[in-house]
Amino acid sequence: MPITTEDILMPTTTMADTARLHALLDEALTLADTLQLPLAAIHIDQALAQLSDVDVPAL
């Protein structure tokens, strides 16, 4: 089965999306801490932990 452009770009797109999501969650965590919203910070921290557990395949 030949490798297509989609096969190459999909992991790259997924990695870029994951990196962007991580950056947004980092910003949200900073905002939650600044606004003293501990419950929100806990949930955001949990989301970051789950995102870190995701195994994105290498190219």
C-alpha cells in the first residue's frame, strides 16, 4: 500500500493541534490561577495531564 500525502500530513497536523491545545490550556490555567478559580484550575490541570498522556506517533 503506497504512502499518500495524507499519511504524512495527518500526524503533523495532529501534533500541531495538540501543541496549540496545550498552549491554550496553559493560558487557561494561568487565567484560572490569576482569577483565583481553584476548581477551574483543577479541571484544566487534569486536562493537561491527560493531554500529556496522549501518545502522538512520531513521523
